[in-house]
Amino acid sequence: MSGRTEARKIRPGPRQQRALDAMGVQVWVPRAGQAAAAPAVPAPEAASPSIPVQTGEPPSAAVPCAASGPTGWTELRAEVAACTRCELHRTRTQAVFGTGSEQARWLVIGEAPGADEDRQGEPFVGRAGQLLTEMLRAVGLSREQVFIANILKCRPPENRDPKPEEAKSCESYLQRQIALLQPRLILAVGRIAAQNLLQVETPIGQLRGRAHAWGPAQIPVVVTYHPAYLLRSPGQKARAWDDLCLARSIVAPV
Ligand code: URA
């Protein structure tokens, strides 16, 4: 099976158009009767090994779930809050578990808390977080309708990249979050999130533009740019919009 899924361009409604404007994206849609000039999703710069794509109904085989039900979340939250598995617990203000709906169809995964997140205990609350909120709004979603988590639950000092051993220490927390949530789609934002989740070292440019699959349930994973990168490189926002269109074409977010 080809690892590529073409996104259908979404003609934005008035509310979406406002969200796209806020995100700083100009969307070109074909005039009536006119074919789109270019594929909606730019081809990855180079072919990388294709990973099975899950595009249809949700997998019947659920992710193995040791602790499902309401208590599973409560226990997991408590464990994360008290975690001392790696050195980052010494410098954190608090662990950042994640936020959003425990019934969400989309799980958004970022890298690690930054200074604002460490202070407030919530992921993506700084400037990058505001842009993420606009990105979600552009596909008709509020933050409350998705679940947002990170690869690392604690802030690395000076916002450095997570160390492999830190990601490893934190891995089972994210796996348990996924098992509890059973999302229909995972949106990995940024290289660190994508590479850690998919356990690859492929550059992000080659991970974008197609669906990957995660875990035994083959949950579709779409990779997009990190909003902090988009703040530095606003010219890439149109590509991020393509990624969101791809994700939405695979699994309707609500
Ligand atoms: N960047 C991330 O990847 N995660 C956050 O929670 C905040 C900024």
C-alpha cells in the first residue's frame, strides 16, 4: 500500500476563514469547474519508507489498555505529577500532564513544556500555543475538543531538546494516555514529537504529507510543523494548513 494520502482542499467557511486569517494563511481554492492546479499536499522532498496508512473506519482492535475507565486517568495524572524518573523533576515547577477532552478524537502531541507551560501546568499556553489554538480553530476545533500532550511531561532547562533517556523515561506515560484516550488520529507537531512517536530519525520534511500509523491499533499519525517554527518561518504556514487538511480528510475531528 502506498504510504501517501492526498488531502482534499477544504473550502473555508466564514468562521474558518477568520481563523485562517488569524493563523496567517492564504488559502487558494479552485474556481467552480476548475481543477486544482497542484496537489493539496506537497510531495515529501524525498521518498521515505512507507508506513501502512489507516484511512477508513477506526481500527476494531483497541490499543491494549491496562487501566481504562475514569480511574485510569486519575491514577495516571497522580503518577505523572509525582514522577522522579529522570533528572528533569529537579528543575520543573510542575509536571505538565496534558489537557483537553478525554473523549477527543484527535490527540495533538508536542515536544515538551516550555517556561510558560511549566509555570501554568498546561501545554501550549505561550505564543506557540496561541498559534496552535488558531491552527485548530482553522479546522473548526477548539482546544477543549482535542487532547493536547507532549513527549516530555517536564520542561528541559533552557528549552533544550529532550535527551533520549528523558524521552524513554516518559514514553510509557504517553503510551498510557493514548491507551486511555484511544484517539482516532494523532497530530504530531514538530520534528521531536514526530521522531519520538514514530521511532524514526527521518527529517520532518519527509514525514509530512502522508499518514503514518502508530501502535497495534494502527492509529493514523499526521506530522506537521511545530507552531514555534511557524512563528519563525511564517512562509511555511500554508504547508501546515495542508497537513491539517490531510488530517481532517483522514478523520473528521468531531
Ligand atoms: N511546545 C511544545 O512542544 N509543547 C508545549 O507544551 C509548549 C511548547
